[in-house]
Amino acid sequence: MVALIGLFLITVMLRYPQIPMVRALRRHGVEPLARWLNRLDRRQLIFFFLLVSTVLLGGELLAAFGPLDMGLVLLWDVSLYVDALLSAVAVASVARLLPALRFWRARPRPRARRRCSAARKVARNDDEDGRSLIAA
């Protein structure tokens, strides 16, 4: 039921942004959360996501098999691995996309045309030159 109410609020906020209630929700609910999330690093977001998922989904297992401090240390280690994996995926994606982007952006340029002018002199051989006849 809570998820449906949240989905309804998101739909109303996206569909009707000019309503005063939506502007107030955005000003007091969305913008402070966005400012707080902008201050966090990627590794902190991964750690918080893993922490919340562990607390919500695996809290009983963690309580049964070990202390919470050990679980947090393991989560920090896992978040570093996930961060390294996401960084490697990003670098590989950029490395594969750059040649495609260069090919897509490269446009064949029109070749420069030479203009034929009537004043262009025709190449002559030395024996056809008029000066050579005068010198002989």
C-alpha cells in the first residue's frame, strides 16, 4: 500500500508540476534529499545500498552468524569490489564507444575543386621555348 501511494505521488509530481502541493513536496521533500545525495561519493552510495539491503533482507542471518561490526566490515569490502567492478565496466564501455562515436561524428568533407583559368600557362618543353631559338 505504501508503494502504491509513493507511485501515485511520483506520477502526480511528474504529470502536474504546477500544482502548489507538488511544488511544496518538491521543495521540502525532493530537493533536500537531492542535495544530501549530491554530497555523497559513489562508494558511499554503494555502501549505503548494501547496508540497507543487508539490514532489510539479511539482518536475521547476520545476527545469527556474527556480530554487526563484522558484517559492516564485510559490507565495506564488498562495496569496494562493486565500485571497482563498476569502474571497470565504465572504462570498458567508454573504450568500446569512442571509436563508434568518432565514426559517427566524422563527416566526409567535400574535396576542394581547382578552378581552371584561361590564364594558366601550358607547360612547354625547352626546345619549344621561343628564347632558345633566339640564342642559337
